[in-house]
Amino acid sequence: MGRHGAAAACALLTGNVLSLNHYMPALETLTNAKAKFERIGNRLGAAQCMQSIGDTLRMLDRNDDALSNLERAKTEFETIGNRMGAAQCMRSIGATLRMLDRYDDALSNLEQAKAEFETIGNRLGAAQCMQSIGDTLRMLHRYDDALSNLEQAKAGFETIGDRMGAAQCMRSIGDTLRMLDRYDDALSNLEQAKAGSETIGNRLGAAQCMQSIGDTLCMLDRYDDALSNLEQAKAEFEAIGDRLGAAQCMQSIGDTLRMLHRYDDALSNLEQAKADFERIGDRMGAARCIQSIGDTLRMLDRYDDALSNLEQAKAGFETIGDRLGAAGCMQRIGDTLYMLDRYDDALSNLEEATTEFETIGTRLGVAQCMQSIGDTLRMLRRYDDALSNLEQAKADFELIGHRLGIADCGRQSLAIYEEIGVASLTEECHGVLEELQSRTSSSNV
């Protein structure tokens, strides 16, 4: 290999080790190694450096730069006949496209990479592709397909003894189960994944698990426990230089603080998270923050400002093809219009959101919309329709174990029965008064 080749290989190895947690030093080391390989005419070494640089840039959320390096590396691997390197680049390109919300392109690259790994007998590469395919399908709200791929990937990792891969799959399975409102199952997988990550010293994996555990606890109304996990995860992301993870935690902390009625603190976290998402080019993260800011402004009775943010968030979600995010905004817009006594407009948005949630398969969203529709129909004095929607919503909340939703539906139904009783008494009183007036008029004649 020679002295210069050995030095370059050593630098490449050092860069790859650093890239596990220390991204900027890794980037500098890999760039230097690439230059050394190019000087001695080692095209394979230079291509491997470009590949590792692309992977490291992805961890720094510099996704466009990552794509550029990965595509160049893939072309170089193909030119020199290195099928393994080309397949690895396709897999990384797919993962990067997912971060850019280009899900169909991501799936195409990942499926190709998986097929190539299987052809050359690389079980690790095939399992990693299945994992990424599962993660991408989750973003497309194809949760059953996502779970199937993730379970297969987990089994593949376990077969070859890859504990880190198995732990990552368990975390992704937990995140997918949370989207299916199976919160207890989600927590079980996430706790196992966190323990597995800690056992092998994977700080990033453990932090991601803490973040997901926090988000799941929030769905179970365990807000203090959620905050504890999210703050720990945020501190760990900051320590290892993961800006995306830290921004996601800030957003979740803001959402949790809102549930605790700490609205000013919530807004502060959400505005900061939004700015961070915009800096790193994460359009989905920015849209989610704008949506959460709208939710918080609604709690502060700033309805016009809330509507403005929610409309902006809905447009952002539609631009990147996130149907679930757009449906969530329609639901919130409906709830805000209700507060402005614009009941017909509220119903229109809520019914549209319900249809979209049903299509996607999100039971919690459907239940929440039906609950809001029931409350809106009550304001329009359409009591039978209102009760029907609330009973359906309550049944759905019971199926997913959402205690707050069950209690709210019961309270709203009771209010309707009380209103019906008062209305009946009022009508009866009006009837008596009319009869008395009629008798009085007759006797006067």
C-alpha cells in the first residue's frame, strides 16, 4: 500500500469512527483522507471517503451536500466495478431523500439497494434497507407495511448479531405503534430499544429512544414524565451535535408545556425550534412548529393569530405531501372557527379532516374530530346528531385507551341532555303561557 496509502487508509478509518458521534472532526478527517487518496491515485479510497463524507453531512442535516457526495461516490463505485460500494451509496441516498421529504424517490433507491445487497449476499445491507423502507413507509402513513418491513429487518439484524440494528428497529417499531395509538406496546419497544442502545454505548440511539418515550408519555397524559425524558434527550443531542434531534425535542417540550398550561414557555420553545428547523432546511419540522404555535395561540384566545399560523402550517404540509399534518391542521382550524362562533365553517373543516383521518387510518384523529363535530352540532341545536357523534367518539377513545377523550365526551353528552331538558321545559312553559294568553283574550271578548 505504501506509506501515503497507509496514512490515507488510517485517516479514513479514524473519520468513520469519529462520525459515530463527533461529526465536524470526522468531516475534516475524511476530507483530508480523500485528498490523500486522490494524490496517490487510489480511486476506491477516494470513493469510500466521499461516501463517508456524504453520510456524515447527513448527520449534520446538510442533506443537499450529502446527496451530492453520495451520488458522486456511487458513480465512482460503478465505474470501478464495486457493486457493494454502489449499493451502500444507493441506501444512503434513499435515507437522505427521506430527510428531504422525497419519499417516493427514497423508496425507489432503497428497493434497488436492497435487491443489490440480496444479489451479492450482504445480509446486513439488506436488513438496513428494510429498516429504512419501514421508516419511509411510516412517513407515508402506511403503518402496517412499515411494521412488516421493520419486523423483518429486526429479525435480520438479530440473525447476524447486529445489536445496534436490532435496537434501531425496535425504536422504529415503537414509533410506528405510537402512530397506531398502541401506546403501551410502543413504550415497551422503546424502553427495550433504549436499554439495548445503552448496553452497546450508542448515545445517539439512546437519546432518540428517550425522545420517542417522551412523545409517547405525552399521548398518555403523563406530562411531567414526558418533560423529564425530552429534556434529557435534548441535552444529549446537544452534547453530540445533533441539531435535528435537539430541535425536535424543543418542539415536543413546547407541546408538553402547552398541555401543562405554561403557554409563554411553550411559545418560547416552539419559536426557537421553528427557527432551528428552518436553519437546517427541515420543512416538515418547521410546519409542525407553526401548527403547534397556532395551537398555543388558540389557548391564549388569540384566535385570528392562531388561524393564520394554522393555515400557514396546512399549506406547508400540503407542499411536502404530508396528508396527516394537513388533516391535523384542518381539525385545528375547525376547532378555532368554533371558538369564533363560525359553526358552519367549523363543521366543514372538521368533516373534511375526519374523512382524511379515516383514509389514513388514524383513530385518534377521527375520534377527536367526531368529538368536536358533536360539540359544534350542539351549538347548532342539532342534539340527536351531536349525541350520535359524541357516542361514536367516546367508543373510539375507549378502544385506544384515551382517558381524557372519554371523560370529555361524557361531560359533553351530559351537557346536551341538560340542555334538552331545559329546552323541553321552556317549550312547555311557552305552551302554557300561550294557552293562558288565549284564554285571557277569549274572556276579555
